[in-house]
Amino acid sequence: MSNFRNMLPRSVMTRIAFGSALLGTVFFASCDGFWDAISSSSSTTSTSLSSGDFYVLNQTTRQIIGYDISSGTLDKLSGSPYTVPGTGTPRCLAIAPGGQFLYVSTDSGIYLYEIESGGALSLQGSGALFSDPATAMMVSGSWLIDAYRATTMSQDVTVNAHSISSTTGADQGTLGTQVYSISSASVNQMALSPDGTNLFVAVGSGGTMVIPFTTSASNPLFSTATVIRLANNNGSALSVAVDPSNRLFYIGEVAAGSGTSGGLRAFSYSSLGTSTPRSTPSEISGSPFSTGSPSPNAILPEASGTYVYVANGNSNSNGTIAWFTVSSSSSSYSLAADSTIGAGIGPNWLAEDSSDQFILAVSQGGTNTSGGSTGDGRPDLEAFTMSSGALTSNIASATNIDSSEPVGATVVAAVP
């Protein structure tokens, strides 16, 4: 639920992860073969590095599974997998800043788990903590923030901020809420700026909302949002992230690049100003930056902010992870495209583990043949190591895809 480090630096953010409001979107279709990967509960590689704990949301089988990497071996955490409560489709994961609590959102509400020693999860309470059917969710400080389409018949977007306890993770009774009138096909992803003053929500065909946020207020959400329109009217805002030092913020859009390719848009954070509502921001020179594939599904600025990664792909072919170098001169910033590495079909989400040694990615699987039952073995969960921004694939959780088991792994969230 930052970054991420799932979008924001650990000192401010909480890991954020999201699920699509529409099961048919290209980046959250089936995730073939994910659970087949670890028949003996581990997968090995030559690396000797170890990671922090991380969790994957398995949408189709309604499960959460925890992992860590220990001396080059991918292992399940104690008790995994865990069945998600309720009856609604699971959508999002968010981990509190201290790493003690995990929240999972479903169509029937938001549930709370305590993260125990060794990474085991313990469900808290007998029902949902909140009734919100969130499709984007994160935790920041004493607030759990979520967003979703207001009703099944409305295109308006509801955003809620629930006060929560830092010691128990439970509801403290204060609710800030706003409904924004915006024509939105979906609510895809959110990010809070490291300075805690701006909430960004990517809302598909509606563009991206910028909502002034005041942590100390009883309702931290300002009633009016600034809307950043799409670069191309035929596009869709799929992802959003903020630089760890508040220099830039990023939006991933369909059809924002050259031709039909997806694009990474980069904006000056300071150009938003401090008035409410915020000013229309300015894009940096060269923006949008082409990401190649039509769908930039996830954006991850790494911890130092020197590099930003973009997961790209759709449901028909193998995707990629592209990375860019961020440079500055005085108060001017620039991005330079570096390279790409292969990923599975429709990579959905990226996270940086707490050791800052691995970029974690989940995707739908490998390239299907015309029959759809076999593929090239592209893994559904990969851990990449970083060297001067460049990624190297080190650990994979799957060998060959199996179209008979579309389990739907959609989100990975790392403990800070």
C-alpha cells in the first residue's frame, strides 16, 4: 500500500497496492501458474542476497501468501496461504508504516490482519473493519485512505480517510469522506506525497485527481480536486507515483506515448503550488516518455529517487519493466530512458523490498500460444536485483504456465 517502495519513502509512506474495479481490465486478468511455482515451498537461485517479507494477493482463489528470500531461496512465510474473509472479490493490500498490520480490501469491506513474528498473519475481529469496497487503498500515519466508484450506477469517485490506531490497527472512529463528480471508468491507484499534502488518484478515462490533504484535520480531504486531463483523449490513467523527495510525480497512461504506446508522464511537484484547489501542474521537458507497451500498469520510484521503474504490458503478450534515470540541474529535472527487461503477461505491480536489494514484480504469466494452454515459462512472480538502476532477474516462482489454473495474482506489497 509507497515507492515504493510502493510509491513513497518508508519514513512517510505505507506500502500501497491496488486491484482493478473491473475484472476485465488488461492488467488484472488471470495469473496462470502462480501457485504451481512452489511445489516444495521454495525456489532457488545463485544469489546469496536476502529480502524483507512481502505478500501477494491471489484474487481468483481469494488468498494472501507471504514470502521472503533467504540466502537466495524463495520461501513461504509461516501459515501461508491465508484465505481472504467475506464473499467479495479481493482488490487491494496495504501495510501500515510500522509493518505491524496488513489491510485487505474486498467488495464486501476491508479486513485487518496483525503481522506477527516471522510474518504470520492473524485476522483481527470477526468481520470487516470498514465496509468500503475499495479498489485503491493505502495507509499513511494515522489514516487508512481508500477510493472506489461511488455506486455501480455512478461514475463519481468516493474517497475516504479512516483514523486508525498505531498500536492496534483498529478504527478510531473519525471518518473523513468526499465524493468527487468526475466521469471515471475505474479507480486504479493512489499515492500520497511524502510531505503528506497531496493525494493522487488515477481514475482511468477521468484522468488523475490531485486532492489537497491535511493530516491534522478531522476530515483531511479537501472537497475539490484538481483534475489532470489525459495526454490523449483515447487514453486512460492506470498508475501514479511520487518521487521520494517531492521533486516530481508520475502518471502512467494508455496512448500517452508515441503512436499507440503507453507513456510515463512526469510533472514538476512544486508547480502544483499550495493553494486549494491545487494549480494545474507543468510537465517536464520530453514528457510523456514512451514505455513501449500500450499499458503502463505500475510505477515504482526506487528508494533514492535516482531511478523510476515502469511495468508495461497487456493480456496478450509478454510485458516489460522499463527504467529511467532521474537527473537534476538546479531546480530543473530530466528523465533519460535506460533499458528494459522482460516480464510476464500483463505485469500488474511492482514493489521494493525493505532491504532495498530486490524489485518484486507480479504478472499474469508467460506468452500463450495460439491455443492458450502453453507458454514460454515466463514467471508470474519475479525478484530482480538492481545495479546502478539496471535489473537482473534472479528469482522466479513459476516455470511453465498452465491455462487450467488462472489463479489471478494481482498485487505484491512489501513490509517496510
